[in-house]
Amino acid sequence: MYCTLKEARALLAAKPKYPLGFFPTPLHRLDRLSKELGVELYMKRDDFTGRNLFGGNKIRKLEYLIGEALSQRAEYVFTYGATESNHAMQTAVACRKAGLKPILYLTAVVPVDEADVRSNLLLDQVLGAEVHIVRMLDGETEDEADERALQLAAVRRAELEQEGHRCYDIPMGGANRVGSAGFAEGYLELTEQLEALGLRADYVYHATGTAGTMAGLAAGRKLIGSSAQIVSVNVSPKDDSYLTKAANLANEVLAWIGAPKELKVDAAKDVERESNFYQPGYEKPSRESTEAIKYLARTEGLFIDPVYSGKAFAGLLAHIRSGRIAPGSTVVFWHTGGATALFAEKEIVGELTGELIYDR
Ligand SMILES: Cc1ncc(COP(=O)(O)O)c(C=O)c1O
């Protein structure tokens, strides 16, 4: 039996949570784009989660993760990502607010230029996080370098624990049952907002990386028996095990919050990934994502980023234009933040500049 919104909210309310953001985030119609594309297009503004201009989807997860860290009386928080990781930067923000010390292990997918530190890596330093850069070794894959980052962090953690400090570990992207619970809550929030407008979403589109957001949304959708189709656009190559991983994580969230046992997310039916828009790779812009960023800016005055939402929005546009999304459908695009990437290294940003006119 599905939960009512009220019952679902009560399950989540029983878990430790530390307030970090500004919720509910706005949901609004994109009027000009809706008219131009022939669908009812709404945007869920998780770029406005806070705590500052550079919010994003991780703040929802961090409310639960930091809640747990504090309940365990941790002093240090470890987390992982790429050097321009939004998650790592937002974790440092959350730690500072909560009085915890952030330690970041960051894989240099794009090499760091110490003379020109940008974007999230710059903010990590402003925040005074302890930043460890894990350089990619010759012939090493990203996954192997990430694995090495975990091993290096384990050594640092053991050192701190030996000195008597308590440490809390957050996986890359905050993708575990505790963090993803924040997105189950996000799904309830969206549903409440749609109901207040007298609407039901046919589709929800968003960018997916670690699958933490995807799993949380799938758990929230299952909890209340919603029929919206969630399309998760991946931003790096993923094999078929990705759907199983997302479904398993969603089920861990449902179990953790004490959802009715018969509510289970099915990898074959309840999660969907769109894999045609991540190319040429993670942190590498594509022609479609560059066009999507400019198109949204030039029709609605809104900014999305080249690494995540640019690719997801490109996928959404392609699905609307090809008719895969039927005309007149109600579609929500979940803006997951990340606009700092617009100010990152040139190879991440891509070709966004236009012609400048010098009048005499
Ligand atoms: C801006 C942005 N959008 C989307 C995602 C994907 O979220 P997840 O890792 O939960 O799949 C991330 C995560 O790194 C992100 O920073």
C-alpha cells in the first residue's frame, strides 16, 4: 500500500537532519520555451537550495548526511570527487555551517593549474577545506584513480582516529541511503507543489552521475505511488549494472526510512537512463550541451552548466523535438545546480563565447 504524502513525510521526519538549505525550492513554468516547444515545461530550481549562490542537488542529501555525522559526534568529514566536484564544494559549505572540518580527496580528471585555480576548487580553498589532489597516473582510468583516492583517505582517517578524532565518511556524490533520502523528500516536495498547481507531471528529467539523486527520486516516487516517468540522463559512460545499482540504492532508502515492505523499486520498470548525451565524456562538453546552454539562456535567461544539466537539457530537448515526449505533456526539468562550471577550465566550459563588437 502506498503512503500518503503526509505519511511519507512522517517517515522522513523521524531521521536525523541538519537544516542547510532553503526549501521548498521554486517550481515555475518556462513560458516562452513551453510555447516554442509545445509542451508544458516546468523547472524545479535546486540551483536555489543555498546556502549561497552556488547551491545544488547535494544540499538535500547533505541535510541528512550532516544530520547523521552530528548524531555520531564527528569532527571531520571526508568526501570525494573530481577537482571541480560540486558535491565536494557543497560538502565543505555544509561542514562549515555545522562546525565540522571538511577533508576532500579530489581526482584531477582535468589537471590543476595552480596559477589559475578556478570554480569549485577555488571555493574549496576559500572555505579552508583540507584539499588533497589525486593526480591521474599514466595509463590509469578515472575509476582506478578514484579507488586510489579512497585508499589515501583511509590512511589519513586512520591517522586522525589514532589521535582520538571522530571522522565521518561521505561517498562520492553523497550517494548512499542517508544522502539519497534527501531526494526521496525532494520528490514529495515536487509532488506537493504540482498538486497545489492542480498538475501532475508526465515526465521528470534530470542529470545523473553517481545515481544518488536518481535513486532518491525513484524511492520517493514509489513511496507515494506516483506515475510520472523519471528520465535520468547520464553524464558519463555507464554499463547496464547502473540501473540495478540505482534500484538497489532506492530500496535501501525505502528500507532505511521504514517504508511499507511491499514497496520495492524494480530495476526493469522504475528507473530509466538516457545514455545518448554524455559524449565525448565526463567534464567534456558536446555540441548539443553547448547549444542547450545557449538556448535556455537566450529564451528564458537561465543558466545551466556544461558538465551536468547542459547534457540533461540537451537530452530533454531532443526527446521533445523527436516526439518521444508527446506534445502537450507536462514535463519537469530538475535543475541540479552546478553553474560554477561555467567558470571552470576552458576544456570543461567549451565554446560558449560569442562575437564581441568593438565600436570606434
Ligand atoms: C550539478 C549536478 N547535477 C547533477 C548531479 C548528479 O547527481 P548524482 O551524483 O546524485 O547522480 C551532480 C552530481 O555530482 C551535480 O553536481
